Amino acid sequence: MSTIEKLLDGNKAWVERVKNKQPDFFEEQAKGQNPDFLWIGCADSRVPSNVVADVQPGELFVHRNIANIVSPTDLNVQSVLQYAVMVLEVEHIVICGHYGCGGVGAAMGDETEGVIDQWLEPLRSIYNDHRAELEHMGSEQERYDRFCELNVIEQVAHLSESRFVRQAWKEGRELSVHGLIYSLETGLLKNLEVSVSGT
Ligand code: CO
């Protein structure tokens, strides 16, 4: 069984490793953040953004929730978006889904419990919008994989319609929205090639 000491000891060891490599790392971090990327991913413990993209603290502004959903009525994701786009002026927004996503899987099934069921509601709409394609997939696994991809693609579309992204484009700013999907089996990120830039 793990205890909280596991995390505190891990933290001390990490600080030592970082300082050995770059003595002024934390001094520099304390000066402020200037990330080029906003990463919106799933809360799944197996898809830690900085680890899978192999980037240092300070490089990604991150928002994660169950099934990487960008909802126009979610104050959490919308304020992250406002801050990242309008204040930090990130140049890229990445929606990163993953195959085998439990939230996506739950939305393919009958019912989930309580608040999670409400949270997953947008996924059920996506499923319905793509029902013909999804229900013609060769196997259950292919249907699940494709639904995970379609969720990312739809969230990219939601983002490119969001008011902060539109405003940045109106101001002529460099800002692109990208859709990636992570494979738990290979550790690789795949670009779904649905990137959108200013119009
Ligand atoms: Co997930």
C-alpha cells in the first residue's frame, strides 16, 4: 500500500535530480510562466501530459477532465481557455484523447451513475451524430477506438468555435488547435490531422 510519504520522498529525489542537471532551474521557474501550449487531456492516470510529451515544467498549461471534454457551459475549462488564450497567449491548443478511455467507453454503454452520467452527456450526442459510422465498424474494438478518435475531433471543432479562440483569430494572432490521440499500448501519440488555424 502507498502512503503520502511515497509522494514526498519522490518529490525530494526529483528536486535533487533536477538541480544536479540545472542548478538554477527552480529560480528560473519562479520568475513566471510562458508556455506555448495549452493541453486539454483526459484525467486518466496513465496519460500524464508532461511525461508522454516529454516536456519540462513550464512548457504546457494543462487542463484535464474525464474524457477531455470541452463544454461551453463548463466554467473550469472555459476559464482555463480564457487565461491560456487571452493572457498567456499560447500558440497551440492540443486536445489529447486516448484509446481505451473509460469515459468514452461508459458513454457507449447504457447508464453510468450520478454526476458522471451528466458529465458524459455530450459524448452521447457525439455518438448519436456518428451512429451510422460507428455501428458499421467491423468489431467492437474498432467502434470503441473510432469513438475515442471522434470525441477528440469533435472537441477540436468545439474549441475552434469558442469565443476566446475566435477572438484571437480576429486579432490576427497565431493560434492553432490540434487533435492528438494516445495509445496506452504503444505509448505513442498520433496526430489526427484535424488541426485548425486562424481564419
Ligand atoms: Co480517458
